[in-house]
Amino acid sequence: MTSARFITRNSGVAIWRQIADQIRGDISAGKLVNGARMPPEIEMATRFAVNRHTIRSAIAALTKEGVLRAEQGRGTFVANSKKLTYRIGERTRFSQILSTQVRETKGILLAHRLEEAPVDVAEALDMPSGQVIRIDTMHTADGNPVSCATAWFDAARVPNVAEDYRSSGSITFALKAAGIDDYLRKSTLIAARHAEAEELRHLKLSPGAIVLVATAINVDTEGHPLQYSKTRFAADRLEIAIDNDSAK
């Protein structure tokens, strides 16, 4: 049963969001397990000292995000109390990392375009100037969206990366099609922030949700930059672990 903690009013964070975050915290802490039935709305409203409409808003947000599920005539239950673990190491491959945790992973190409390299992209790819191919993608695990990403590649080196990704759903296969059989993770910077509108839509999150942002550079086996990317993970569904054994 969820435990009520302090609700901070006039803090800039909606009351329903604070309640949703506390429920999510109880699930992460193991106080609420898969299949557990949530207390009735009136009981939760009393516990948090709010009206039932506020409780409904919190429950609706968590249901939309897949944390809870509503069953007609039976109530609301915990649908997902276990986060996926995404391990970042020398070789970071989405499908391989999650293969032992889920039945199916899928990469989806959302958009792509050819553009002049922005300053930060040109610096990351060690190219003073020129054009890059930008691809916007989304990854799902067992049909549930867990991340969306934007990646840039030197257009002269991998001119067909967007088409190859569209057909394979895999950066690894798209690079192999360009004659690059292996690549390594050079660096990863991780930060957290509130999800933006496009991320809310693609990841099926509710306003105020948090995403973990991994900014990364991948290089070929000779150390030349191949890919600069910004991946946004739904923090409620996935945690990031650093694999020190393979970090260089």
C-alpha cells in the first residue's frame, strides 16, 4: 500500500504529479509489486489530503505511462514494477543489451535529413565542416517505447545510413552495410530533465515525466568518430548502468 509523504503546494510542480511520483517511488522501492491492487480513490485522497479528482489525475498519468493498469469493475493494479537495465560499455548495442530482459526489441526510423553539420556535431565527429545525415529513431521493448534518439553521421562516410536503418532497425547493421564491421563507445554523458512535447508523444509519457539523456560518441576500431547521438530514455521504464569492466 502506498505511503503518503509531504505534498508541497505552490512549488511549481502539480499536486497530481507529486502524488504520481510518490506512487512510482513506492513501486521502485518494492512497496508495491506487480499485480498489487491500488487502494480505493477515497482512501488515497484522505491519505494525501487532496480531492478525488487529483488522485484520478495521478492514476491516469501512471496508467498512460504503463506503470499501472485499470481493469473495468475490478480496480487499478501495478502493471510494471521492474525497470529494464541498459548497460553502457565499450560495445553498446540496444538489442543485445536488452535481449535477456525482454522478448523483442525494435528500432523505428521516425525521420531523417541531410544537413550542414551543427557546431557541436562537427566537433564531436571531428569534421571541420561538411554535411551530416541526421536520423531520428525510437526503440521499443516488447512493444513498449523505452527510448528515442537523434544521431548524426558523416554523410560522406555512410551516405545510406538512413535507408539501411529503416530496413534493419539497427545502427549496427546500417554501419555494416557501409563496410564498418565494428565500433566502440568513446564517451557517454548522462543527464536528466523533464520530457519535451515530442518525447512525451513518442514515449507515451504524461507531462512532467523525466527522461535520462545519454549524449554519446561512437568511434571505429581506429578511433575515428562515426556517430554522435543524443538518446532519451524514459526514466520510469529503464535505468542506466555503467559497465566498468569494459570501459576504456
